[in-house]
Amino acid sequence: MDIDLRQRAWRGIAAGMRSLLLLVALAAFSSTGSAGADSGTGQISIVSPPDRSVLETPLASLVVRLQSGSVDELQLFVNKRRVSLPKRDYSHYTVCFDGLGLMSGANEIKVVGMKGGKKVEELKSRVFYRSDLFADASSAPDGFTRYQYHGYQTEKVCMPCHQLDFTAASEGETPAASSPCYQCHKKMLSTYANVHGPAAVWACLSCHNKKGTPKLVAVKPDSKSCFGCHEDIWSPMKYGHGPTAAGSCATCHDPHASNYRYFLRTSAGDLCLGCHEEIATKPHVIVGFSNAGHPVRRTPDPYHPGREFTCVSCHNPHAGSSPVFLQNYDGVAPASDFCKKCHGM
Ligand code: HEC
Ligand code: HEC
Ligand code: HEC
Ligand code: HEC
Ligand code: HEC
Ligand code: HEC
Ligand code: HEC
Ligand code: HEC
């Protein structure tokens, strides 16, 4: 996760705030839900995400329950940085926000309840954004558990105000405003520059099983859901790359949206190093007298103007005919033929 991405998340929120408060003016709200890390005085509590949650998305929602009339403003800090919140009506029992930007790994969400300019209460929730792409974020500390929000126990708190029965919803293209996912998950798409075909048309249920367990589970393995629309040109290749061969397409591609091309979860230049750190620490491909090895990154690529030169300039990220999946190389011709594609020696 880079800073830039997180800032974008918040810009999106500020822009999208013409809220629907009137809809719920009369809604009642039961008093279950989990407290934050600090027990506090009970004037406010963080309902979602619960303390010590593990999420697998850089965006999270924040739902805070309020005692009637206890606060007239909330302040939010994500990793000690103040984040401005859109306007909400604090006379309600519950206030909801979407699209908190998280960093990969450990995050601290702090909510401060204010009344008349004075601090009433302060609560924290620790959230771990887990990702296979970053060594230090690939497993959560002890005591943290995967947050499974969808399911009757957790959802019932929200049901007075939100529609959470999806059994009759369409699995195909749906206008945004009538998608049952839109209200709570719109920032998953609106935050990013590139949105993936089926997500862009809110066909969320083409990949999330509305009858599955746990509720709304993504169809697995990923490769099956991807190959429903993308031809499988990789399995037949002689050598398959670890995560692609395992069918974990979503490890590298965000199935929904991203600021990077091909919906990559991070830039093509950083993507590979998350799992192959060692490549950056020793000379690669050639060991010359300078001992520097072959460059693995150049912007722009001197041989292919308009592109960046990265690992994928030489390696196919999915599969190939040579053991290291060299691009456009049959694995039989002399290795120099591969080098000539750029160097024309
Ligand atoms: C008292 C009614 C009420 C309850 C209970 C409630 N919500 Fe909301 N929620 C709303 C309203 C109203 C909105 C529209 C945004 C606004 O004006 O607050 C909303 C919006 C949201 C959003 C989108 C926020 C945004 O920034 O666009 C999310 C996410 C959300 N709710 C999740 C939840 C979850 C999860 C629960 C249960 C833990 C829950 N809500 C319980 C009334 C409620
Ligand atoms: C009432 C708000 C709300 C609605 C409506 C909603 N979600 Fe969610 N969803 C959440 C919250 C809150 C989480 C927890 C993660 C987060 O904070 O974003 C979540 C998490 C998820 C997860 C991760 C697994 C889990 O259960 O935690 C999936 C998958 C998901 N939602 C899919 C969907 C799809 C698909 C739809 C539409 C059919 C949908 N959601 C509608 C609020 C909602
Ligand atoms: C092309 C298939 C596909 C489509 C379409 C799709 N999803 Fe997903 N979604 C996935 C997969 C696969 C995962 C699991 C990702 C992973 O394992 O990291 C996922 C994960 C999620 C998560 C959970 C992130 C977390 O906390 O783990 C949410 C929330 C979610 N999807 C919501 C949606 C919504 C809302 C839509 C519609 C706008 C949608 N999805 C459309 C495939 C899809
Ligand atoms: C319901 C059909 C559908 C499913 C399922 C699906 N895709 Fe797509 N995908 C599309 C469409 C439509 C496009 C847009 C094609 C275009 O704009 O050229 C697209 C585009 C892409 C692109 C960009 C390709 C390019 O050349 O720009 C990538 C990468 C991608 N999908 C990956 C995936 C992955 C990974 C999965 C599985 C998690 C998946 N897709 C599942 C329909 C689907
Ligand atoms: C190790 C990371 C990684 C995994 C795993 C991965 N991809 Fe990719 N994928 C990439 C990268 C990087 C690119 C961009 C390649 C480039 O820039 O030339 C890409 C490009 C693509 C494209 C568009 C260009 C093309 O080659 O057609 C599609 C479609 C695609 N991937 C689908 C998939 C599917 C489906 C899977 C699972 C079977 C998958 N990917 C698994 C990293 C990955
Ligand atoms: C999620 C982790 C992950 C990511 C991201 C990843 N790889 Fe891999 N890669 C693996 C695994 C696992 C293997 C199999 C290791 C083995 O068999 O020794 C592998 C094997 C390879 C091999 C073959 C190594 C050998 O000795 O045979 C190459 C080449 C490679 N990866 C290149 C890349 C490139 C280029 C990227 C970026 C597009 C990338 N990898 C991204 C996990 C990853
Ligand atoms: C100039 C083309 C080129 C670039 C750029 C490149 N590689 Fe390689 N890579 C190769 C070739 C050729 C081999 C086989 C070398 C050998 O067998 O000694 C290889 C081997 C590998 C291997 C397996 C052997 C080993 O050294 O561990 C991995 C893993 C790998 N590359 C990953 C990467 C990653 C990650 C990047 C980007 C940081 C990258 N490569 C950039 C051409 C390249
Ligand atoms: C996909 C294109 C590509 C391929 C294939 C490729 N190279 Fe390169 N090579 C580059 C780029 C880009 C540079 C950096 C040139 C620059 O910065 O001006 C470079 C630089 C070099 C250099 C000069 C090193 C330096 O520090 O200036 C040598 C030597 C070299 N390559 C050898 C090879 C060999 C041997 C192979 C085959 C194993 C190969 N290259 C394959 C793109 C490639």
C-alpha cells in the first residue's frame, strides 16, 4: 500500500457525501456488538471492524454506535493520522463510514467522541491488512482473527437500517444504485482509476456465491472464476509460475479495481519483489566485472518506449516454455536469442 492510494480513498469519501439520513430517521437499533480495545465509558463503541480483525482489503468500513446525545462530533485517526470524516447526523444511534485506507500489515484505528469541543471518550481498534505480497504482512499476530462480517450474528445489528438478504438478487449486470452491495462497498470501486469489467457493472454475485458458506464467499479456486471469462492459456504451458499454477490469480490481481494496469495490487516493479526479495540483493542474470548484474528496473524502458522496464519485461508472470518463463522464448533456442530481443547483439 502506498500513501498516495490511501489519500485517494479519502478524497473519494469527501466527494460522495450527500447522505441518506432521512431514510433511517425512525429505525431502532438493538444493543449488541463488540466493544473496541479500550473499554471506555460506553458512550460510544466501535461495532465494525472489531478489535484485532484481519482484513484482506486495503479499504474497511467503520461503524460506531452512540449513546443518545453523547457526542456531537467524531474524530478519526488511522495510524495516528487525522482523517477528515464526512458529515453525519450524530443524533442517530449509529454512524457509518466507508473506505478507510489501511496499510498492509498492522493498523490502528482511533475514534474520539467529542461534545461541545471536549473529548468525551476515545476508542481504538487494531486491524491487520493481510497480504501474501508483502513478507511482513503475510501473517497476522497471535490473537487476531479473520473478520467474517457477512453472517447472521454480525449482520443482525445492521438489519434495522440495511437490506442484507441477497438471495433474490441478480447475479448479472445490475445498475449501481440497485445493487445490494452498492451502499456499503461503493468505495471499493470509486477509489481507483481502473475497474475490472464484471465489478464495474456490479455483477458482484457472479464471483461471490450468494448461497455459499461463509456467506458471499468468493468462488474458489480463483482460477475457475477467472477462466469463466478469460481463456486459460496458461495451464497448457510447460512451466507454470507458483501462484498462477496454484490458481491464486487474486494474489497479484485485485478482482475489483486498482490504480495499476491490469488491476495489479501494486506496481509491476514491486509486485515480484514481495516474494522474491533476494533478486534485488544479488546480481541477476549476468555477473560482470562490476558485479552489478543485469538491471531489473528502468523507467522508461530504453527498448520499448512508453513502458517501464521491470521483471515482466523478461519473465512472463503466469507461465512459459522455459523454467523461468522467459517472455517470447521457446526454451530451446540459444539463450542469446532471448537477449537479442532487446540488445540486437
Ligand atoms: C440506525 C441505522 C443504521 C444502522 C443500525 C447501520 N447503518 Fe450503516 N448506514 C446508515 C445510513 C443512513 C447510511 C448512509 C450514510 C449516512 O448518511 O450515514 C449508512 C451507510 C453505511 C455504509 C456506507 C458509508 C459511506 O461512507 O458511504 C456502510 C459501510 C454501512 N452503513 C455499514 C453498516 C454496518 C456494517 C452496520 C452494522 C454493523 C450498519 N451500517 C448499521 C444507517 C445505519
Ligand atoms: C450493510 C453494509 C453491507 C452490505 C449491504 C454489503 N456488505 Fe459486504 N461487508 C460489509 C462490511 C462492514 C464488511 C467487513 C469488511 C469491511 O469493513 O469492508 C464486509 C465484507 C465483505 C466481504 C468479506 C468477507 C466478510 O464477510 O467479511 C465480502 C466478500 C463482501 N462483503 C461482499 C459483499 C457483497 C458481494 C455484497 C452485495 C451482495 C455486500 N458485501 C453487501 C458491509 C456490507
Ligand atoms: C471477478 C470476480 C469477482 C467479482 C466480479 C467481484 N469480486 Fe469481490 N472478491 C473476489 C475474490 C476472488 C475475492 C477474494 C480475494 C482474495 O482472496 O484476496 C474477493 C473479495 C471481496 C471482498 C473482501 C475483501 C476482504 O476483506 O477479504 C469484498 C468486500 C468484495 N470482494 C466485494 C465485492 C463487491 C462489492 C463486488 C461487486 C462490485 C465484487 N466483490 C465483485 C472476486 C470478485
Ligand atoms: C464475468 C466475467 C469475468 C470474470 C469472472 C473475470 N473477468 Fe477479468 N475481465 C472481464 C472483462 C469484461 C474485462 C474487460 C475487458 C476489456 O476491457 O478489454 C476483464 C479484464 C481483465 C483484465 C485486464 C485485461 C486487459 O487486457 O486489460 C485482467 C487482468 C483480468 N480481467 C483479470 C481477471 C482475474 C484475475 C479474474 C479472476 C479473479 C477475472 N478477470 C475474472 C470479465 C471477467
Ligand atoms: C505473480 C503475479 C500474478 C499472478 C499470480 C497472476 N497474474 Fe495475471 N498478470 C500479472 C502481471 C504482472 C501482468 C501484467 C503483465 C505485463 O505487464 O506484461 C498480468 C497480466 C494479466 C492479464 C492481461 C494480459 C495478458 O497476459 O493477457 C490477464 C488477463 C491476467 N493477468 C489474468 C490472470 C489470471 C486469470 C491469473 C490466474 C490464473 C493470473 N493472471 C495470475 C501478474 C500475475
Ligand atoms: C505470492 C508470491 C509470489 C509472487 C508475487 C511472485 N512469485 Fe515468483 N514464485 C513464487 C513461488 C511460490 C515460486 C515457486 C518457487 C519454487 O518452486 O522454488 C515462484 C517461482 C518463480 C520463478 C521460477 C524460479 C525457479 O527457480 O524456477 C520465477 C522466474 C519467478 N517466480 C518470477 C516471478 C516474477 C517475475 C514475479 C512478478 C511478476 C513473481 N515471480 C511474483 C511466488 C511468487
Ligand atoms: C533482463 C531480463 C531479466 C529481468 C529484467 C529479470 N530477470 Fe529474472 N531471470 C532472467 C533470466 C535469463 C534468468 C535465468 C538465469 C539463469 O538461469 O541463470 C532469470 C532467473 C530468475 C529466477 C530464478 C533464478 C534465480 O536467480 O533465483 C527468478 C526467481 C527471477 N529471475 C526473478 C526475477 C525478478 C523478481 C525480477 C525483477 C526484480 C527479474 N527476475 C528480472 C532474466 C531476467
Ligand atoms: C526485455 C529487454 C531486455 C532483455 C531481454 C535483456 N536485456 Fe539486457 N538490458 C536491458 C535494459 C533496459 C538495460 C539497461 C540499459 C540502460 O540502462 O541503458 C540492459 C542492460 C544490459 C547490460 C549492460 C549492463 C549495465 O549495467 O549497463 C548487459 C551486459 C545486458 N543488458 C546483457 C543482457 C543479456 C546477457 C541478456 C540475455 C540473458 C539480456 N541483457 C536481456 C534490457 C534487456
